[in-house]
Amino acid sequence: MERRTTGIPGELILYYVKNYPGIVTACVAALILGGLMESIGVAALLPVLGKLTGSDANLPPPLDRWFDGLFHWLGVEPTLQTLLLLVIGLLVAKIAIGFLVVTFVGWVQARLTGEYRNRVIDSLGNARWA
């Protein structure tokens, strides 16, 4: 006999991870990717603000080297316009990924609701009423 959950969040999470591992993994990976894009976009704002205010605000050395390597690889000079385009592009990508994740979760929710509804109908149809 299948063990039923009692509604405790930990048990519900384990139920979904056990029964739908691919779906849960895809959602978590997309959310992590969106969060990384937002973090990089916000980190790229520091040099932009430094250029706008005329101060010497720079990224920490590892991130600064990473951004310099990225711009060198792309063959682009890291000007104010380029940095603003990078920030806007990463934030738009984060918003798009977030929208896709929410849409996907909604689709999964509708699918799971349909599966539960079919189980209830099957259980009612197979019950011994007499």
C-alpha cells in the first residue's frame, strides 16, 4: 500500500522529488540560473554607478578579471553603454527565465491536479459500496 503524506512540507517535497525528479530538477536549475543572471546583472551595476558618479567604484578583483575576460572574449570595449546593455540584457533574461519557470510550474500543477483527480475517480469507481 502506498504511503500517504500528511501535508508536512518536508514530506510533500520528498514526494515530488521521488515521483517527479526530472520536473523538480528542471525547475530548480532554471531558478538557480535566473538567480545567477540577476546577481551578475546587479554586480555589473557597480562599475556603471562608478562611471556615472565619477568615483573609483570597481568590482572585487576576481569578478573584475572575469568581466574583463568576458569583454575581451567578445571583442567589446567595456564602456558605459556596453555595461548598461549587459545589465539590462541579464535582467531581461532573468525575467524571461522566471516567466518560463512560473509557466512551467503552472503546467505541472495542472497536470498533477489532473492525475490526482483521475486517482480519486478511479478509487470511487473501484470502491466496494456494498
